[in-house]
Amino acid sequence: MSGKPLVLITAAAAKNNGIGAKYALPWRLPKDLKYFNQVTTPTPATDGPRKLMNACILGRKTWESFPDPFRPLPNRYNIVITSNPDLIPSDVPHSAAVSSFAAALAHIDWLNSQQDQVLIDRVFVVGGGRVYQEAMETPGHHVQIFFTRVEFPDADICDAFFPHIDTTRFKLQPHQRLIDVATFNVPSGVQTESGLDYEFLMYEDEATRA
């Protein structure tokens, strides 16, 4: 897949980068879920004949962790990495099952080459840990990380984790850079919800930034 940045988005415990516990989110932060949807859904207005959508690449466990009303993620093209090619029924719209991260990128290239398919704008990686790791290690792509850091006192219950962020490669960005990439006004500083403090952050591989 040529040219497009890979945008990883997650909420993780500050203590250990925990992102899940028993196939579910370890916390309930409705405003962070709203933020996730605000980042991953919108596309630019277009007068072209093809429907423009963002793609969300995810693993099978992440797919299965979504409640039924949100599987597939609405108004986004869902690409699920799985060894089961029949995981997604053929009548589920704007979704595909592929065998690897490389196959997910190839599927996006195929979609964009077909006049009768949706046109993919931005590419988001939404979990789980192994898929995030593959995205970070994929050569030839600029990588950005939208990282909600959650001060979660029960982080030890987590059994799924976001990879270590090498800050010699991925630099923490000024908040204005986060706003510019997100394309909407993101609250700055520590937020509090459901008794938990959290903060919207962004890391970026500045060496590959255009």
C-alpha cells in the first residue's frame, strides 16, 4: 500500500500499557469512545462517484470484543486479520477477512484500484497488541500513534497490551499537532471521567514525516 500513513489508535493504562482484560476494555470512558469515533470515522467531502471511507485494521479478538451493534464499526471499512476466511458473513457490508497485515494493506490497494468499490482515505490500526506491533514494524509507512494514557489503578488485571513505544523513534507531539492531524478540537491536559484521569496524546515517527 503506497503513500498512506498508518494511524494507530488506542487507550492504554499508564502503568503497563494494558489495553484489555478478558476480551473487554478494562474501563468505561464514554468520552474516549466518542473520541475514537471522531478520529476514525470522518472523511473529506468529495464530488466523486465513489464512496469515501476510512479503513480500520484489527485482529480477530478485537473484532469479537465489539458488541454486536458496533460490529462492524459503522461508516468505516473493517479489515479483520484472521486465519478463518469465513469469519465475516458475506452479507456484512464494508468488511473483509484477510490472513495477514500485509494482506490487509494489499486489500486496501485492491479496493482503491476498483471503480466499483469504496475508496479508502485514511488507514487506522485499532488492535490488538500483535496487530499494533506489526503496524509499527511495517517498512515504508509513516506511523502516527493516537494514545489515550489512562491512570488506571487496577492495571494488573490487564492481559492485553499495547507495544512498548520507543521514544527515540516515536516522538511525543505538541497538542496542536494532535489537533491538526485529528482535524477537530481535542481537549488538552488531564481529563477525568468515571473516577479515572486520562490524557489524549500523540506520538509520531518524525523521521518519516512528510
